Amino acid sequence: MVRLRQRLVLLLPLAGLAGLILAPTQAIAGTPEAAKGAKIYCFMRSSNNNHKVSWEAAYALIKRQKSGMFKTSPEHAAVMITEAVVEDPGSYPDCGQYLGDLFGDNKGSAKSLDSVLNSTGSSNSNSFNSSNSSDDDRYSY
């Protein structure tokens, strides 16, 4: 009888974890955080804010409103915003043109390699790597 109790004590938590893993979850774009993040990002971009300011506002909302132990990664939040916009483009007019910026295609605000090298000069080539490393890795926080 004691062995049976010991086995149950070990198996019940494992069964609970298996149930949590196998339980169906909501679609990513269907979450309220994704819709709110997309609204904030698209509204701010259409109001002539740059990508960085709009992204930080949208990501802060997604990250803080997510319930659970783990917070949403920046890469996942970008996908959530994209899926919300693609799923309901009528709610986010003209936002499709900004979605590329979520994945590194912000041509308007990125400096070209030639302009950076010409402005820093040949004697200070290490400053390019240190000054632009945060610009290239937008999800580094």
C-alpha cells in the first residue's frame, strides 16, 4: 500500500504537466496582447513615429500583459503583431508597409555601410562595430 501511494505521488504531478503541455492553446494572433500590440504599433507608425519608439511601446504592452510565468520574447512579439495584422488587415489600415521593419527591413532609418565608413574615417574602424551593434540587433533587450 505504501508503494502505491509513493507511485501516485510521483505520477500525479507528471500527469498534470502532461495535461498542460497537451492542452490546446489559443492562436497566437487571437490573443488580446497581440491585437493590442498591433494596434499600438500600427497607430504609432501611421502617426509618423519611427520604428524604435513604436516597437518599444508595443512590446512593452505585450510583455507586461501576458499572463503566466514566462514573458514573450521580442522575436515572438514581432510575429504576434504580424499575424494580428495579416489576420485582420481591415482593422490596421496601411500597416502592412511597416511590418518589414519588425524583422529588420527599415530602409529609411538604417545607415548605409558606406556612409558610416566615410563619416568615421579609416583610422577609427572599430567605432563602426561598437556604435552600430545595437542598431543591428534590435531584439537585444
